[in-house]
Amino acid sequence: MMVITHASKVCVIKSTAVHFSRKTMKTAVLLLTCVTVAVRGLDLPFQKCERSTPNLNECMKSAIQDALPILKRGLPEFQFESIEPIRIESLTIGEGKGAVHVVQNYKNVEIHNVQTAKVERVDAVITDDEFKVVADLTIKDVHMNAQYSLNGNILMLPINGEGDCAVDLEDLKATFTMIGEMFEKDGKKYMELKTFNVSLVPGLVEFNFENLFSGERQLGDEMNKLLNENWRKIYLDVRAAYEEALGAVFKSIANLIFKKIPYDEMF
């Protein structure tokens, strides 16, 4: 069981609240299969950065940027499916402290366009016993669609409903901070991410919740309009919850890879 609880109960993630889709887990398993094959003699088509490289930051920046379109296409020669979209079976975001007094429950979450990110800057420290990478990225539009369930208050007004929803984060500035720790297994050194912090600062957020108030169209339209007119206040109240949830998801997936490949073979 994975349990992550924000100190203010803004975000609670547990085994019944966040699940990877079968496709996501299949992709992760296939990736590990690819890695095993690569270690035995076949190379995955990703740029490798030696930790002794003088211009490590530029190498990592280039490597991450070059990997994104490859991950979008997938790797058919290794039976590796595309990451477009990223799928999460369920996600729960708890109440905020101000404008948002409602638990947000999402199912069948799809996150689109992550692979369109432009890597702006990488600050990397990768040594024999230290791993820390901070990457700044910009993404023109991240689109999320899901089935939702809401029952609570936003901006002191009641909100309830369940159905399809879409959330767009436009002109997004994202920062990923990854910190790993070394461990030994079978006489070889491996690395596990202990920290995967995510910072998301959008230039605009647009919400569209269908079937609010049991399908009362006028009330639903008015609520969506209110949400979009006050998107900044609403987003800031639950920003930490979204960031913590996505950080937990990305860390879990990344560790499936890092804990299987010897550190010296990766960097």
C-alpha cells in the first residue's frame, strides 16, 4: 500500500485512490523487458550522459528533449507503447484551505501533451554517490480528461455532480526535482528516487465539468463560467495537491526503471 498524506490533508493518495491503468502497467513492464534486452546487448535509442561529462547539464537537457518524441512514438521493436496519453485509473484530490471545500474524485484519467514539453534548463549533480536533477520545462497546453465526482463547495457555493470533465493548463511552466539514493543489490550499485517534486505554474486554467447539478444545464454553465473566471484562486488552493499526486505517480513509474538498471550502466 502506498499512502501519502499532506500535512494539511490537502492531498491523500492511497492504494484505493490512485491506480495505474492496465496499459500504463503493461507499458512499464514492457519497458523493463526492453531494459533487460538492452543490458544484454541491444541499445535503447536514448542519448546517454556520462556523469564525468564536463557539460553534464547540456547533455542531460539534450537527452531529455530527444527522449520525448521517442516516447510519444513508442518503441515497436521492443513492444513499448506510446506515453501519449499518460493514464491513471483513479485519482483523489482533497479539500483546500480557502476557495475549494470539496473532495475531487477522478477515474480513467488521461493526461495529454506532456511529450510536447520544451526543456528549458537542467541543473544536474550526478556523481558516484549523489543524484539530483532539476529540470525546467514549458508546455503550451496540458489537457486532462476524466470522469469526475464532486459534492461540496467552491467559492462558498455548492457544487455537485458526476460525469465527464476536462481541464486545460495552458502556457505551463513545470519544474521537476528528482533526488535519488544509492543501494547495492547482487554486488551492483542501483539508485532509487526518494524525492520527485513537481511544480506546476500555468498561465491559464480552463475547467469544463459536464452534468453538474444532475444535468441542470443552466446551473452547470454558470458554475463552469464561475470556475473559469476565478481559475487562479481555485487552482492555487489545490495546486499542492495536484503537484503531490503527480509527483507520486511519476516517482513510482521512474523507480520501476531505476531499481532495475545498475547505476553505472545508466550514467
